[in-house]
Amino acid sequence: MGKNFQGSGEKKKHRFDKGGKGKKRYTEEKPKRVEDVIVEAHAEADFVFGRYACIEAIRNKRGNKLFLQEDLKGPKVQELKELAAEMSVPVSWAPKAKLDKLTDGAVHQGMVLGITPFEYLEVDELIAKAKGEKEEPFLLILDGLEDPHNFGSILRTADATGVDGVIIPKHRAVGITSVVTKTSTGAVEHIPVARATNLKQAVTSLKEQGFWVFGTDMEGTDYRQWNVSGSIALIIGNEGKGMSQVLKKEVDQMLSIPMTGHVQSLNAGVAGGLLMYEVFRKRTS
């Protein structure tokens, strides 16, 4: 019979709290409101939002609870509800204002999903996984990327071009957040991501496992001349600073993207996309 509130026939729950001077105070627990449930969930869980991000997270068994905007209707909502039911993910309806608060004002499309935290791999695990699945794997290394939209865009392109995994630094860089997940349109659920305490050591491990490591620099070789055979790893630098000097010393070859306009650099996501598609083009043509 719907929700159980006081007066619905459900027994009232009570507890004893310690009062002053060792005495116990008799109190009555109040039934939780939707607002209380959402606040508790916000404190205990990570969230993704937007239709595609929610769908992919539920399909990959990371969904804990689905919050839907209470006035939301239509076939897309029904599809998401059915998927949640199929995967045993509970659904709650909530006002738009509460979902806005839950997502810090982001565009959520009326769909917010509480999820289990993202499981990162260790660098060695990612290398072993990539080499076990492909004869010539292709990995990305993101050197201090800070913009979650760039990260999400790169993950989306990585999934489209057959990248086998991504390595990011554990500190001073964006990780897998709700914004990254939404921007990637769920691609984060399909691309293994490893976090490294030391990117230089990660590059060393890659080389020891037979990877050729490439970086990007204005003075590098034209990327159209890039030999993409073998196991390769591509480093994409920070949005403002580019690649760190430490990693520049470790790469086997620097690549450049020729430009004729007045602007001398490209957005990290755009540059990464061009290079990923170059690997895809050469390996599939």
C-alpha cells in the first residue's frame, strides 16, 4: 500500500538517547521525507546524470538508486525505468529543485543515478589487460588534464576509435567525475582507466613491456607521418602547460599537428581526437 507513514498502520519506531547525568531520553523517530533520503544519498554516494550516462552505468551494474524528476514522462523515461527494474535498481521520484541541488545545478535531464565509486586499475593491470586483448594495443596517457569536459570528450573519442585504456595521474588532475561521465555519454563505462602515482614510472613500465611512447610538441614530426604499428602509447598534455618536461625526456618521438591560422594551439580534446583518429584510420585502411 504505497509508503508507510505514521498512522498507516505501521508500528512506530523508537530509540533511547542518553540524556543528562546518565539518564536516558525517550524519543520517537520521524519518518524520512524524500528530501532527507536525497541528502543522505548525496553524502554517501557518487552520482552520474543525464540519460546516456545513467543507462550505461546501470547496464554495467554500477547503479545503486535512480532518481527521476517527478513530472517527467515519455518513452525514454519508461525505458530507463524498465532497465532499472531489470537490473534491480530502486527508483525514487523527486522535485526538479532537489535534483538540481544533487547535481550542483548541472543539466541532468531529470535523471540522476547514485552509483558505486569508479574502479580504477593499477597501471600494470591495464598494460596486462591491453596486451592480453590485442596484439598491438593503443593506450592514452593524460598528463595533468584538469577540465572534466575535455576528459569526457577524450574518453568518448577513445571509445569510438578503439583505444584500449587510459592512464591518468593520481594527483593534480581530474579523475572520473559525474561531469566527465555525462560528457563521455557513458563511454567511461567501456574504457579501462588506471591511475598512476608517478607518470614517469608508468612510461618506464610501458617501455619495458614493448610500447612505443609518443608525445605532442609544435616542433615534432607531422602526425600524418606517424608510424602507428606495434604497441603504442600517446601522451596528451595539460590544457595550458602542455606536456611536462619530465615526460618529454621519456618519449620515443614527438608529434605535431600543422596549423595555418593565427592560433598556435588546439584544445586538448580536439588535438587528442585528431591523433586518435589518425591511428584508427591507419589501422583500419
